[in-house]
Amino acid sequence: MSVLVFIDLVDGQVKKAAHEALTYGAKLAAQMGTTAEGVVLGSEVGTDLGELGAHGVAKIHQVSGDGFREGDAQVFAKVVADVAEATGADVVVFSNNTSGKAIAPRVAVRLNAGLVSGAVALPETDGSFVVRKNVFSGKAFAKVSVKTAKKVIALNVNSFTIETGDGKAEVVPFQAEVPASKIKVIGSNKTTGKVSLTEAEVVVSAGRGMKGPENWGIVEDLATALDAALACSRPVADAHWRPHNEHVGQTGVAIAPNLYVAVGISGAIQHLAGVNRSKVIVVINKDPEAPFFKAADYGIVGDVFEVLPKFTEAVKKVKGVA
């Protein structure tokens, strides 16, 4: 009996969301009176996996090979399920990100396990197994009772605090049969040099209130001052002012940063559905009746072209940046 955590990689580096999942898995294992272990797939790992023991996991199973390069969720699910069965894991933890959403349900089917996606807290394990999760695009919470012998949990990104200690994990090779992928990747376009929106602590987003792409410089200045990721509303992406990978909202990227600054965005329900899990929301808009103000923790009514430069200068002054 143990808790197994899937360690998500990007270009050989462990994602921030995986550190959250490892902390969550270790806490859950302690709560259940068992141990937490991790599983990582692939040979191209640019991280000392043993250091991940600082989150509380005792052992990390590494499945090497080139069969994971295509990112085939079917292949990943098969191997993770094999590791879970071999290690006797009762609970498998994923991040509820793009890869987790593709792999976790498939692992649940293979293990005949109950699945809870979008978890935001540790389960209640006193005689039951009840998980709190987001529902209705983050507008409400639900408590889901899982009664199957095995369970799969997908943890929402930025919903659990990363904790570290002095532990060191034992890294052991795991021999698994890796099936041939049915997917062939013929090309990929990767964004580089930018903070990932799904893992960003701070996000600065702008909408049609900027009037055109030529005015985006003042948004970028604020993002730079705050060490933030850049985002935009759907109309901006549709108008090709900004790339579609920056579009946040129900039909774009769903995010949950510690701070979300919305500039010149009215706050349509579809946009709110993708950002309402942000811990603090700051809205800057010249329309005092903009719907976004109802969801904001802080609001500034004013012309963004006057407010933003002053906001940026204030941030720089606080941070001691010239």
C-alpha cells in the first residue's frame, strides 16, 4: 500500500506542478500511514531526481527509453498503471494540467479506480475517502466520495503549497514493456524564454481596451516589473494582436496564479471561468460598470494608458528597480 505520484517533465526538467503533486502525495501518504513514491518516464532528465525526496517521497521509479518522446497518453497511461500495480499503490496522484488530464483518466480505467480531477485539498480519510474539488469552472466546490479500492487524483495547479525538507529519494530503474506509440509527431512549435501561463505565480493580461497591438509595450513593461507571464482575452487573440497561446479563459488556458492583473478587459463570463481561481484579482478599466469589478479583489477605475505607466513605476520603486 502506497501513494504513487506521476512526475511531469518538460524538456527534461521537472514542472512546478509536479513539485506540488509530490508534496501533496507525501502529505496524503503520511495521512494514510504509508509511504509516497514517484514515477518518471523517459531517459532525458536534466534534474537530480534524488533531490525530489525533499518533498517527502521515499523512492522514485524511472522508466527509461525513447518510447515517450511522442507524448502519447496511451503509452504513458499503460506504463504508469504497470508501475502502480507493481508497487501496490492504492492512490495515484497527477497534476490536473494538460498531460495529467490526458493520462489520469486512462490510468483510472486500467486500474478500475475512481477518479477525481480538479482536487484542491487533501482528502478526508477518517473512515472514508472524500476529495474536495472545483466544479462549474471554479464557481463552486464539491466533495466527492471515492469508494473503489484504488483511487486516482488529479490536483489542480497552484492549489497546494510546495514544501521541502532534507529528504533524499532512492532512484531505482523500473523495467516496463513500453508499447509502440500510435502517434507520429511531424513537427512542433515551442514558445521559449517565457514563463508558462499554467505555472506562473503572477499574470498580467490585457484586452481590447488596449485599442491595438502597437500599445502592448506598457503591458509588457508591467509584466517585466512584476516578473509576470503575459496573457490576453479571446478577442485580442482572435484579432491576432497576440498569439493564441496567451489566450486565457474558458476557451483558452485556465490559470490560477497568486496575482492576476486584468487590464482593459470587461470580464465576460467565459473569461472569468478561466481565471476565477486566481488568489488575488486586480482589475484596471475605465468603465466603472465593467462586470470584472464584481469579481475583483482590487479595482482601479481609470484610463489604462494613464494608470499602467504609474502602476509600473510604483512597482519598480517598491522593488528598488531604476
